Amino acid sequence: MNNTKICVLGGDQRQLYAAHEMLKNKYNAVVYGLKTDSSIQQAQSLPEAMEDAKLVILPLPFTTDNVRLFCPLCDKDILLTDIIENVQKDMIVAGGKMSDAFLLMLKQKGAFPFDYYKSERFAIHNAIPTAEGALAIAMNELKTTVNGAKCAILGYGRIGKILAKTLKKLDADVTVYARKDEVLAWAEAEGCKTYKFEDLCETVSKNSVIFNTVPALVLTREVLDNIDENAVIIDLASSPGGVDNEYAKLIGIKVIFALSLPGKVAPVTAGKIIADTVLSYYKGVAL
């Protein structure tokens, strides 16, 4: 066992499996604010958990109210101010979607903050369970097979690329919408039909499932008026998403906002991704 102490604070099942991953990598993992089994050491207090820790792993998101740590599996509050109070110089503090104010306080304490949510490594690996989760939702909603189904993907970034590839393997009829010609060319190289966003109104009506990955309003009233009433929209974009939801409700179009899918559909994989991303950063800084 590596004597390096790693503290895992709060969070959901992803944090639990991230802690297990630390143990597999022979680190001395300690948790607090997270219910776990006897295989992982449970600290009795926040100071005990953070004392002498080289690395502290906070959840994604690290907070939902900018006051308390995100701790849905714990019946006690962990205040962000208390975490800062127990931060030690040269400690690496990793978290997801950390605020600028919190990052500044960490730096003032002499710590090394790392927002793993902004890591390209994390984003790429996290796109896989996101795409699979979106596919699972589509399979549950469709009254037909995915094979042969007409599926539109709005945006061709990390998630869009993996989602398109996965759907193509199931022989779905995939159409990709994007703004840039070079992006559309890559989608065409993967065997997808393509259109620019300005063509949405004229071309979107034939699709049974529409996956949105764009964090901007692309499914406007005008576009929604052209969508088949039996189609389903699965919005994967960050809040507030890319759909005029009130209008969609008004005209009877079903919209499913599918945020944080990795933690919901594949918490073991999602926890491993967090651990892998954070350990990669930690090893780089420690060396």
C-alpha cells in the first residue's frame, strides 16, 4: 500500500467508486461525507479526513448552493468554508465545476486546485457513458428498433461523435447538424448524413429521435413546429439546454432533459473516469 493519503469528500456513487479506484491503485483512501463499506476507511470528522492528505477529491458538481459541499448520500452538511479552513499548503484539491471564488480561496491557502470537469481527458472519456445513456433512453422511448430509426444529432463534439458512431453500429439512419463545413465533413466520413443548423426547419421532420448536444437555443419555436408530434427530443446539453421547453410542452413534443447521465447509468465507470483523470493530474504535479 502506498502511504500517500487521498481524501474523498462527499458526492454520490461516482465518488464512492472513485475511492475504490484509489484503493486499487494502492493509495491510502479515506472518505468523509459518503456512506461506504468497511473496505474503505471512514473518517469521523472533516479535519481528520483532510489531515496530511496529499490529494482531496471533491464531487461533480462540488456544490449546488455555493455554501455546502454536494453530499446527497450523507445526512450532514459540509460547509465550503470548513473545507477551506482545513486545506493545507501544497495540497492538491480536485473538484468538478468549482467556482472562481472557491478556486481563489484554495490558491490563497497555497493549494493546487484542479477542476477535472474542464479536463479534456475527462470530457472525452465521460462522453462514452453519456452517449450510452442517451441511447438507452432512446431505446426505451422508441416503439421501433434503433436499427433503421431516423436519428438526428445536433452538434458534433465529443458526445455527438461517439453517439453517432454508436448509432451507426446499430444501423440507425443518422443525420448530423453542425455549423462548420469541416465538422460536417468528418461526420460524412463516418457515414452520416449532414446539414447545417439553418436547414433544421426544412429537414428535421422525418426524425424519430433528436439528440441535442448544443448548450444554446437551437430547437426554437420555429424548429419545433416542424418536428413530428410523435418524435422525442433528448437534450444532453448543459443547463438551460437547447430547447424551448415551454413551447414544446404547449404543442405536445416530448423533451427529456438527460443531465449527468454517467453518474446515473454507469456510476462505476464514471467514478473510474474521475479517479483516472485526477490521478493523471496528481502524478504530473507530484513528479
